[in-house]
Amino acid sequence: MTERIPYTRSSRDGPAVRAGLHLTIPRPRPTAENLLRVQRIRWNEDLLIVAAAGEIDLATAGRLERALSGRLPVATVLDLSEVGFLGVAGLRVIESAAARARSENRTTGVVTDARPVLRLLQLFGVDSHIPVYRHLDHAILEVPNR
């Protein structure tokens, strides 16, 4: 048998104390669609731009992977200029897409100017085998000609 502690209200437990208590209802985690937006833009017959905006982490990397799968043209530019966070899961997607492109004699390039994204690409040495551009127009001009 458990012993109950009786609830007693004293004069100091009045409206002032109750007004100070703010109960918050936990908000549901945003869906992957809200965390990462991915758009495929067919620039011309030889160039596809996959533009991502948001966060690429374990929860959203699948969206990017789906955008980079299937039949792709000769050159693909992955525009990460609107990505604020890139996790290791996203890095794996980028590396596997680039490896697939190399095996199929296609070219890829990454566009980003965000420091956290650049830092991860440099830290893992991805920038040594995938060209990284700071501006989309430079990538559009150079990637199809590589």
C-alpha cells in the first residue's frame, strides 16, 4: 500500500503561483519534407541540377538519395547552397552518387558556400575527388565540360 501525500492549499498557493506555471505541450518533430526540400531541375539534355534546401541528416538523407537515383544525364550538379547542416548520412549519399557517376563515366559537382557544409566536405576529403564550387553559375559552366 502506498502512502498518499495529502494536497493542502495554503494562502501562498493562490493565483500568482498558478500563473507562474506554464505547461508546454511538446511539439511534434517536423517531417522530412519540412526539414529538407529537394528539387530536380533539368538544365539541358546533358545537365541535371539537384537543389537541396534545409538540413541533410539521417532523417532526410533518403530524400536526397532518391533525387540522385535512377537514370541521370552526363553531368549532375548538386546545389547545396541553401543547406545549413550536412550530416554524415548526407555525406555518404553524396559520395555514393559521385562513385556511381564515375563508374558510369558521368561527372558531378557540388555547390556550397556554407561553412558547416564546406568544413565537412574538407574534413572527410570529399573535395579532393568531387569538385566543389562556391557559385552555381561556375558549376553549370565547368561540370559538363569535365
